[in-house]
Amino acid sequence: MNKISLNGFDLAYERRGSGTPLVLIHGFPLDHTIWEDVIPLLESEFDLILPDLRGFGESSTVKFPYMMTDMAQDLAALLDALGVEKASLAGHSMGGYVALAFAKQYPERVDNLALVASQAASDSPERKKGRYKTAADVTEKGVRVVVEAMIEKLTASRRVQACIRPIMERQNVSGVVGALKAMAEREDCSAFLGAFDRPVILIHGDADQLIPIDRALEIKNFAPSAFLNVLSGGGHMPMLEMPQETALALKAVP
Ligand code: MLT
């Protein structure tokens, strides 16, 4: 993997393929390797940039607290270092929150925005409280707390569970806790997305148990021009459950 020092830590990233720049941003508590199955389907058309967000994968940890906006600034610094002025962004779940924070800070740098099993809303007070409780549990007992709590909700597919379990288990306590707090404190981006003038693509499984499809339907209400791809029977991990459909949806920018 490539590594680059920026914003006080080392960010690891992969760069594959050639064409239009497309940043694929992983979700929680994962790393860039979740995109492995879609890379061969996209690399002939896109210059794929696959970061490990701060605290995840091979990127180093950063002392928390930090926000989604900090993670978005990491991506901007990465694009600067790579000489990429403008890119399309596809964010999976938490990666979608980072993509939204990026688009809000740097709208002129975004060609189009894809939210994969993600949402624009912020956390309810209960969810926010739950994140802090989980962060305390992870600090005490380790990352397996989130692995066991989440894995069945991420996907019903035993094959995909077997693929993501080791990815989840190898994540760092500090990165997981930092991201939980950053997600808890994230802004509601609904109004921003409603006014965003670049193409928005929503890719969402109708069997997603972690972020229900209703969240994508809500976005259609305030951003009617957003293009919604419903993946029938898909859960929260479309890029691994249905790589062909996910790649097609990423290519079909309206
Ligand atoms: C994710 O899959 O990235 C996170 O679970 C999203 C969330 O917890 O809001």
C-alpha cells in the first residue's frame, strides 16, 4: 500500500486503474479492502483511489476527538498530494458521511456523489448515546464488541460475513472509538444534499438491517433528482453481496 503523511498521521491508500478519478470510501469498522470485488469491474474506466480512513486499516491512528469534517480534510489533502483537483466520491455507510462532509466543504471538487447503504440524517439522541456506550465498551473489552453486535446486521450472507469478520477484527480500538464519536457528532446533511447541484446516486439494499432503505427514500423526498438504485434482497454490504450491480450503479451516472 502507498502511505502519505498528512494532517499529523500516515494515511494508507491504494490507487488502481485509470480514467476519471473515483474515491471509494469504506465504512465502519472496515478498511479499503471491502472494495476488492468491485475494483476489477471499475478499473478500466476509473482512476480508483481507495483510502484507509484515519485509524483504520494501515493508516495510523489519530488522538480523538475528531469529526467527519477532519476525515474529509484528510481526503482533500490526499487528493492534493495526488494532483487530483476534482473527483467522484462513493462512500459506504460511514464513508458516505465522510463523502457528504467532503462535498459540503469542497463542493467544487466533487463531480458526483454516490451514497452506498448510507444516509444524510444525523443520529437520534438515543443512537448518539448508544455510540458513546459502545465506545466505552470497546475501550474496555476490545473491537470484538462491535464485531459481535454488527456482523449479523451487516449481511445475512455467510460468505460475506466470513469475508468481513477478519477485516473487522483487525481494526484498532483507538480508530474504532474515534470513529464512533465522530459519527455521533456528525451534522445532519439533509438540507445540504437537497441543494447540492451535482448528480447524486443512492445505492441501497432493500434488506439493509443497519441503515434501512427508508433512509434512501427520505433522501428522494428532499433531493428528488437523486438517482436511487434499489438492490433487491441486498443488505448493508452491496459491494461484496452484489458487486456487479454495485459497479453498474456506480458507472451509470445520470
Ligand atoms: C457503517 O456501516 O459504516 C456504520 O455502521 C454506519 C453507522 O453506524 O451509522
